[in-house]
Amino acid sequence: MIDGTCQTFVSDCHVRAAVELINHTWDPVVLSALRAGPTRRNDLLRRIAGVSDKVLTQALQRLRARGLVVRQGDDGRAPEGRGAVYQLSPLGESFADGPLAQLAQWAAANQAELVESSTTP
């Protein structure tokens, strides 16, 4: 949609494209964890409570495919010989530090209402 409007149920809506970036439960969590800087996968596993090795690997693959995360060591030689290091790409930084951070702030500010709404029939 070139003109910037987003009509209901339009498949190429910009909002839909943005939501697809956080469609998987762990993707925004991984992006947020990588805001701290380049990190090895095992360190991400320890940093992100509750994520399994398989799910983290899948999230990293999705985020790399979208250009939000880059992996140092793809040439087969990881830095310091200790495994690959993941970090946000410039695009990933702009998303994680911008809209994703704002969404987290909004959720924190409205947490009580969100919890109440989810338990009310």
C-alpha cells in the first residue's frame, strides 16, 4: 500500500507487516535481549528465562532471515573460537530501540488494566 492508508483487511497493510515482526512469542524477547550488545547463543539461553534451545534457534533463524539480527562467525571461524555471536543489525536496532521499546513501555504503563481485561469474561 503506497499511499500510507491502512484499510481493514488489506493484506499489504503496514500494520500487518509490523505485527509480523513480533508474531512469534520469543522474537521480541530475543530482540530485547540483544539490545545489550553482541551475545553468544548460550549466553542468550541463560539470559532469557524459559526459552528452550530449539525455540531460541528458531527465533534467531527467523530474525536473521528478516535482517533484524546478524551472526558473526558465519564464515566458519567464530570470534575467539568460542561459537557464533549474535547482534542486532542496524535495522534490528532501529526496531528494538524504537517501536518495540515503546510497546514495552506502553505495556508496563497499562499492565494493571491489561491483566484485569484478560480475566474479565
